[in-house]
Amino acid sequence: MSAPDIDRSGGFQIRDLKKLFGGGGSLKQFGILGALVVIIIIFQVWTGGKTLQPGNIINIVQQYSYILILAIGMVMVIIAGHIDLSVGSVAAFTGIIVALAMKDWNFPWWAAIILGLVVGGLIGAWQGFWVAYIGVPAFIVTLAGMLIWRGGNQFIGDSATVPVGTGFQVIGKGYLPEFGPNFGVNNATMLLGILVVLVLIGLEVRGRRTRKVMGASAAPAWISVVRVVVLGGVVLIAAYLFATGRVGTSFPVSGIILAVLVVAYSFLTNKTTIGRHIYAVGGNKHAAELSGVNSKRVNFFVMMNMSVLSALAGMIFVARSQASGPFDGTGWELDAIAAVFIGGAAVSGGIGTVAGSIIGGLVMAVLSNGLALKGIQSDLVQIIKGLVLLIAVGVDVFNKSQGRPSIIGLMTRNKSGQGPIEDLTSAQVTPGGGTPDTAVPADLPR
Amino acid sequence: METGRSSHPTILEMQSITKEFPGVKALDSVSLTVKAREIHAICGENGAGKSTLMKVLSGVYPFGTYAGDIVYEGAVVRFRDIKQSEAAGIVIIHQELALIPELSITENIFLGNEPGRHGVINWVEAQRRAVELLARVGLDDDPDTQVKNIGVGKQQLVEIAKALNKNVKLLILDEPTAALNESDSQHLLDLILGLKGKGISSIMISHKLNEIEQIADQITIIRDGKSIETLDVKADGVDEDRIIRGMVGRTLGNRFPEHTATIGDVFFEVRNWTVQHPLTTERLVVKNSSFTVRRGEVVGLAGLMGAGRTELAMSIFGRSYGKFISGQVFKDGEEIKLRTVAEAIGHGIAYVSEDRKSLGLNLLDTIKRSVVSAKLGKISRGSVVNELAEAQVSEEYRKSLRIKTPTVEEGVTKLSGGNQQKVVLAKWMFTDPDLLILDEPTRGIDVGAKAEIYQIIRDLAAQGKGIIMISSELPELLGVSDRIYTIFEGKITNELLVAQADPETLMRSMTSSSQKVVA
């Protein structure tokens, strides 16, 4: 296929619109992000405005932050071609140890958190050892782990509930503090929102400059402006909502932890060598090994990392519920896995993004929350969640089998922080109308 | 046709078969006539189109995806899948055996063809028939033995028993002896001859010309997707040299770059390299092989598929294949240890695999990510990848290697085979290697891209790098190399300067372990 000229004029182009939030040649690029927006709007209308009330969105963040934290680790495990079923049990096991450490051994809350992370690391090292160095499939190792750590929780805690102190509860129940003059909003939250908008603007400017240095064509300037305005607007509105809740509430601490992790892990998966190696091992293990990648170390890392994040999620949950119990974290693995797959990861590995998984997790969160607001019974909620998972992945698989660009494919194309603008090509470069997919060579005979 | 009236009627006639893949004409008006009670050999270089032809015949490529007619037992047949061709008595036994290792011999023989009623298998009947079939192929193992517990030679016999159970009339064997030792091979050849006596015709694809000479009645030679000639072994007095001439007899043309090599000193040397098969401990895939590479030199490694060339290369490249037994590697006069791929890359060695799609590339990746993937550290600070450098580096390679793509952010699957190969080459050039091992660098790519790849290879040599080029295409080896080693059954059998080499000599050394003639 030859390289046709790409229009570099500054004029208005319909396809420029598409570059706003994605790079592909069709509306599918909005994919799961669009689905999230639609679901939010539907529930907002259906619940008579309850969905986007400050109290409710604060609740959503607090209630689902630990699932989303698990989804971050899970997507890396799934990209590498594995699965982790033990996350809920690891969370519960860590929770009971941390609770007991504070109650019986008088650990201060901060030392208990460190202890919890260390416990998670040790569990992860154990599971990673079996997966990476012995070669037992992660499904089996973590199925065993699911039993072992659940049993461990109930054995150590005597199947009882162990309360935790208020200092520790901050990571699950805490909010950004109040300070400064009273404008009727939470100043810290608004300040955070403004800070995020500034960072967005900075990234956009830097992204455009990088593109220029690379000699590639950037989208017209108005695209950048519109993008910053839309994204910045969403952030500011969200900040305002979080800042105007019931007195004493604001943006939750667990949300801050989640946001920091999302940024850190997006960076790790996109911009670091270990991130590249995870994608490489999941995409083609043999090719990766022949390129000098130590696949065992990669597998060990993703399994260990998952358990550390599980420990963190477990501690946040314990903090929020003010106690560690014998059935904490039951079924979490399924929520996390569902979030990852709705967010565009492939069962066969090599494909997936942190951002996609977070959006996938938010879809599930808003769905569950909205249905609960409407008073739908939990049995029906489960049925609906199951169908959403099946349909979301089914549509994507079907699209791919039809040779159409998949939502998954488009999402993974835009991995970097500079975001969608990067992808200047896939919008139909062939004037003749042939899609690039037709250039895929069939398997040739030997 | 006159053959139709002879004592042996024609069982199969493939008329002007043409089969195209996107961008490649794999078969171009190929004709093949097989008589009843005949062993018909098909000879040709790798990639000549032999296997494609057999896939057309057996319905793997169904009717409608090829042009031309297949006349079988006097009528035009249109197979839509293997089931239909098998029902007609045409059974193909592939190079990679299609047996299930965990199942017993009996279970394998009747797989997909189980005796019994309403889906309930009659194991007594199956057992009885299995014993009978095994006797016919001369296998006296317990039919309850798991297939993984018998050797490759016996597995081959199980395949034939399986074919006999399907009332085979025309048996197609694709490289049946490639993985067998000498006595197993002989047993198999005798069996094929025996089947012929019982009225079963065979089509045999083989690189082992001595075997063909021994058992074939007719030989059809295929070259570049065309049927060149059909030889009658007895009437025409065919010998190996005659077959070789047919296989390679094409003009080299000027698709190879003009070059004057400036060859330096020996800088890379492998001594007494011996490697064991990863699973079968008694099998050595590389035996006591030694060779040298000079700076600025393209060293050809000529061998047919299965000769041990890839195994040799991969075992040197960080022990990526088999079990290391013995041998030493020297670079710039000092012995180096290459225990892992990372160590090999660190010592400036690059290996471009023959299997681009499963070993060379992550097909989910973009071009730019692929290009830097074998030495990410080079564009990273700490462990943070500099994406600007990544884009710049891959953009340079896109230009210098003329990779046809609108941008380096395109996924590698969207490229043609030739351009994918350029990406793989870029990936390894990026590692700043001193020695590049190129395994079938032009496999499955079209002629134009081939010429470009040849030019890239010569350019790399001109920069003073050493190149080992593995290929089974003799014109390519002769056109690009400065010196050529031949390899047969894991042993280096000959070494020739390109000026002294000709296709016949090479093919002879590639198909038999003749005396080593050191140039």
C-alpha cells in the first residue's frame, strides 16, 4: 500500500472531529467511553437526577475505588496472558492481618498500611513464583490462592470481625480537608480540579510540540482547544459536584489514591520498558523471548504487583467498613475481571489499557449504582451486569471477526498521555475508500 | 492422452491448476498426472508450490478458490473439504503428524471415523481392526500404547494405518522421512512400495533425492509455481543430478545487487557445535559443526528444511533451541558465552527468524514499537522509554529501508510480508549487531521486495558487519553470498567460495553427506 498524502491544511475537516477523542475512522472509537456517557445520562434521567447528585457520586467513588484499583492490576495480569482469581481472598487476608496488627500488636495506622503492602508483596511473590518459575497456569495458582488466603483470613481472625481505629479509616472514609475562606464549596476539591485542568492544558501543549518536532501533522489548533474545553469542563463540573456535597464531605481520599494509581500505572504500562515487556510477552511470548525479554521476570512482576494492589484494595475496604470480616472481598475477582474485559482487553493477552479498564469498571459501577437507586433487587442487578459483560465483549469480538476495526484495537492505539491526536493515520487514508484492513496478507504457503 | 490407454489407467489428472494468494501466484497452471499403481514423486525447492498443490488436491483449499480441473478416477471432482477427498480415497499425511499424543494407537487410527452405532464406539471391533491394520503396516506394538510413547517412525506408520482404514486409493505423503532415521526411513519406503503392489498409488513430496530415485516411478518437477517437466525414472534413466538440474535450472537474472565485497578478518567463529533435540534425547540436530564469519562477509548456509540450519542458528543465539551439548563461540578472538538471548544481543548478535509471524514480531504492535523492541534500553533513560526518540528512530528506518506505510504508528499486521520483513530487519539493525543471522530472509515475500532485502543485506556487509544467511533457495545464496556452507542432517557437509559454487554441487551437498571439501 502506498502512502497517500494526508491532508495537512488547517481547514475544517469532518474527520478532525473524530480526532477529538479517538483516532479511528468511525464512531466506534468512542466505544466504551461513549457507552459510559450514555449510561450516565440514562440513569440521570431515569432516577430523576439522583445519579449525579454530589452525595451519590461521592458514594460511587468510595464504593468502587477498590474494585477499580484491582482492575488496574488485573489488566496488567490479563495483558501478560494470565488471570488472577485470588484478589478478593488476598484482600481479605491482608485486611485481617492489618486489623489485628493494630488491635493486638498496637501498630500505628501508617505502620499497619506498610505491613499490609508487605504482606501483599509476599503473597504475590509466592504466587508469582509458581506461575513464572514453575510454570503452573495462573488460573490454578490463583484458584489455590483463593482458597488458601480465604481460609487464612478465617483461621487467623477466627471467622470473627475485627474493628479498626479511626486513624486507619481515613483511607476508606476520609475526604479532602476544609481550609480557607468559606465559599460554600470545598476549597481543596476545587483547587484539585483547577490543578488537573492546568495539567491537561500543559499536556496538550506539550503533545502538540512533540508532534511538531517529530515532523508529523498535528490536528488543527481548534481541535486542541475544543478538547481542552470539553475535558476541562467535565473535570471542573465533577470537582464542583464533589465540592458541594453534604457538609463534611468532599472528594474522597480513596479516590485520590485511585487517581494517583491510574496515572502511575498508565505511565508504567505505556512509557517504561517493563510496560513494553508486559505487552510483548502477552502479545507473542516467543518473539519477546527472542528479543531478549525475560518473560519469567515479567510474569513474576505482574502477579506480584496484582497481590500488592489487592492488599491495598483490601485495606481501603476494611477502612471504609471500619472492620475486617471473614467474607470481605468475596466475588471481587469477578468484578475486576469484568471491568478489564468491558474495557477492551483480550482474553488471549497482549491487548488492554489501564484507562480502558477504569472506564469499564465505571460502567459497571454506574450501572450497579443506578439500578440500586431505582430499587432494583440485587438478583436482577446481577443478571443485568452479566448481560452487559457478555454483550460488550460479544460486540467487540463480532466486530473483529467482521474485519472491522474493533473498539479494543482503537483503544489500544491511543496509549500515551498525549492521547488521541497521536493517531493521525487510521482515518481512511485511501481516497479510494479501501480500508487499511484489506492489506492484511493472508497466510502464504511455504 | 496416450497414458490413458496403457495397462495402468490414469487415477488422477490435475489440469492447469492455478492458485493465487493476495500478491502471490503460488501455482501457475500446474498439471500433474498420476497413474494407478504408481509412486509419483514431486520435487522442487522450498516454496516452489508442492504443498500448495497437495492442499488443492485434498480440499484444504476448497473448490472455487483455485482455477483448473481435478479429474479423479475419470470424473471431475470438486472437493469442498478434506472429508470429501478422504471419502473419495485421497488421504494426505502431513509433514507435521496429526496424531493426538495422549490417545492410544487404536484411538488415533479411528479418530473421526469411529466404528459403532449412534455415537457409541464399539471398542472390540476397533481393537480387532487396529490389530489387522497394524499388521499391514508392519507395526507390532500394543495398540493400547499411547502415541506419545512410540517413536516418530512408528507414529508415521500409525498415520498410514489410519489412512488404510479410510480405504485409501491415493496416498499423499509430504516429506514422510524428514524426521526419521535411516532404518525407519527404509522401512517406510518398503511399506510404500508394498502398498503399491496392493494397488494403492502414492504421491510423495521429498527432498531426499536418493529415496525418490529408489522408489518413484515418475517424477514431476515444480519450480516457482509451475510444473516444469515429468520424468519417467526408468525410461529416462533419471538420477539425482538430473532431478537437481530440473529443480534449480533457472537463469539467475540480475535481481541480485552488484557488489564488490571488502572482506576483513575472521571475527566470529563457532567450533564443534553440537545440540540435542529438545524432546528426543537420542537425536542430535546439530552435530559437531564448525564455521567462521569474516567482517564484511555474507556467509550462506545452504540446507533443506529440517537439515538443522535453523536449529544451529537458534542454539547459538542464546540457546533458544534444543539442549546445548558442546561447542564454543569466539568473537574477536575471545571465547564468549551466549547463555541467554540478552547475552547474545549484548555481544552484538542478531537473529532474524524464518518465522516472521510467530517468532519475529508481536503482531499486535505498531511499527515503531516493533522497531525498538529488541533494544529498548537504547532509547530509554532509567526505564522510561523516550517516545520521541522511538518515533524518530523508526521514522529513519522507514525512510532508509523504504518501508511502505503511511506512518510508523501503523500496526505491523497491515503491512505486506516484504514490509514486515523490513520491520524485523530494522528491529535487529537497531541493536547495532556485528553479526546478523538471517534465517530465510525472503521467505513468502514477492520478487520486488526480495531484491530490496538483498540490497539491504549487501549494504550491511559493506558496513563491515558479518552476515549469515540461511536459505534453501540456491539462486539467492549464489547471488548474495560470498562464501557458502552446506548443511545436511545437522552436519556441515561442504564449504565453497561463491565463485566455485554452482547449484548442482550445492544441491548434492545439501542432500547427502559427501566428503567435506574445504575451499
